[in-house]
Amino acid sequence: MKMAVSIAAISLFISFIINVPIAIGLAASTLLYFIISNQLPIMIVAQRMIGAVESVPLLAIPFFVTLGTLMNYSGLSKKVMDFAEVLTGHMIGGLAQVNVLLSTLMGGLSASNLADAAMQSKILVPEMVRFGYSKEFSAAVTTASSLITPIIPPGIGLIVYGFIANVSIGKMFMAGIIPGILMCVAQMMAVHVVSKKRGYRPTREKRASLREVFVAFKDAAWALTLVIVIIGGVRAGICTPTEAGAIAVFYTVIIGVFVYRDLKAKDIYKAIVEAAQSTGSIMLIIMAASAFAWVLTWEGVTHNITRLVVGITPNPYVFLLVINIFLLILGMFVEGSSAMIILIPLLLPTVKALGIDPIHFGIILILNLAIGTLTPPMGTILFVTSSLTGAKMELIVKELVPFYIVLLISLFLVTYVPAISLFLPSFLFR
């Protein structure tokens, strides 16, 4: 049996190296385990895969993915971008600052870093290049700022972690707010340093007047109200995260059709198709990864890893340092969603044994795996921005160096100052 799980794990690693789709690699490795072990009915694979997605909390994922696609077609994204430009256009590196702030604002709306990166690659990067920014730097800012999206609620990673770790998704939403703001401020500082060095000028000669801010806010108010609908509804207990996602989709359609009048029937159809494709790929990964995680639990790998880690260091601070290094390396090779689904059952017993709050650990895990989307060879966001902007990946990576630095500093602060993650959940969920 131990040999069977070892062979399955090796085959999974090989599938990652040769770039087999994540879901297929996970499912094939799980089937290989059952075939080699020949002691369990293979029907368990189907049961575990289907059972993994038979969950009401996971319904939030298609709703928020649909919300992100509708935002781009309904004109809400453009209104939010204009508001961000009014707030930050006067700063050094004006459009790059807009890029970072827009990701932060959109993080509370789109829930998907891929959707955020794709939208800004199409809209903001060409505008930045026209304004004198290099294509590679523009793509790098877009890539780095999209990492804020999975941390700011209602990031899909927050939902997946809450579901698998069996912790409150509402608390996970609250836990992501301050770390998301921290990442925004850190990246804006990095943009300021680079832009000042290169002479990237503001888009505005002076700070916007209060009247200009008010007008831009009024235009974007319908979109920004979504944050109140989602977070406020969950916090007040009016609706669950799943119900909040459904309400937000309905709200966006109404605003896009009757208020902004930019959303047409064909746009709704396109948005639903795009959302279905994205949701399908996410769900397939969840299904396959859940089956593989069950194999690891059945074989006692979870218990053995817990015992091994606790044996190496009973100190939670050292444990978090080791886990951070491990996750940063793992993120270079493994897609974040599948890594999360496999690692949560493996690591959570150790986390609890060492007295680390599971919500705090969830933010650390999500932030680590988000950084992994920036690191080759498996950096999914890198692939998206490179393909959509036409910038060479190796040049984007070079431009990302200042952002890697501030992201690692943010990760260190989030890891060793638990209050950054836990203040709002403890204050609001007493």
C-alpha cells in the first residue's frame, strides 16, 4: 500500500513537470493508486470526486466567477477604474498606481485574480504603454496587483479554504481585508520607487478636487455598493456567502441593463459562457484533488506528516517559517487551487496541534500560493498577462523583482503579526 501511494505521488509530480492539465494529472494518479493497491473498490474514486462538489458553500464559486465576467461587460469595471484614476492619478507613476488600486477595489467585486489580470491586461496595459510606460513594467504591475484579489473578500481561495478547513467563510472574508490593504500599500510604494527612478509621470498635474472625487464616486457608487451587499450581507447574517454571490450577480445584471445600459443580452450570454468555462476547470480540479487528498488521508500520510513536523519543531514560529519556504517553492510548480485542496487536510492537524489559529493560517496559505502564480514555471498569472499583452515572460519576471520584495515583506508581517489577519474576525464575530 505504501508503495502504491509513493508511485501515485511520483506520477503526479511527473505530470506537473510535463505540463499535464492539473485535474487530469490528479485524477490519473488517484486511479493509478487504486489499480496498483488492488485492495479498494475503484468506485470510491467516483464517489469522492462527486461528493467533493456536492456542497452548498461551493456554489459561491460559480456565482462570484460570473460576477467577475459580468463586471467587465456591464461597464462597472470602467466606472471603478475611473474612480481609481481620480484618487491616484496625481501620484508619481499615476497609471501604475491606478492599476494597483483598481485591483484592490475589484478584489471585492470580481473574486478572481485571473479575471482581474485579464481585464486589466486588456484595458489598462495598452493605456499605460501609450502613456510612456514599458510594456514589460505595465504587465508586471498588472501581474503583481492581481495577487490582491484572492486575499480581498470574496476571493475564491477564501471560500475554498473555509469549506475544506471547516471554518467560517464569513470570518475568512473579514480576515482578508487588512492583509489585502497591506499588499495594496506595499505595491503602491514599489510603484512609486520604480516610477520615480524612471520618470513615469502622473496622469494629473495636481490632486483631484473634492468635486471631481465626488463625481467619480457617484458614477462608481453602483459598483462599489456591491462590496456592501456582499460583505455587509454576510456580516449581518442576512445571507450566506453563496446567497450573497447570487444577489450580487442579479444586482449587476440590473445595474448593467437598466442603469448604465451597457449590458446587452449577447453580453450576458458571453459572460455566462466564460464563467461556465472557468467554473468547470475549478470544479474539476477540486474533484480530482479531493479524491487524491482522500488517498493521502487513508494511507496515513496526514498523520505521519503531522508527527514528523511536530517532531522536528514544536515551535509554531519555526513551523511557520518552514511552511512559508515550502509553500513558496511548491507554488513554482503546482497550481494554487489543487495545492490548497491537497495541503489543507495534510497541514491543518499540525496547525491546530501547535496552537496556530486556522483562520490566520488560511490567509498565510492563500498568500503563499498567490505569490506562486507570479513565479515560473507554473505561474498562471504570468501566462495570462504575457499572452494578453505580448510582453516576454522573462522580461516581466525581471520587472517583478521590486514586487517580489514587497510581497515577501507583506507575507512576513502577515505570518508573524497574527492581528493583521485576526483583528477584524475577532472584533466583528464575537
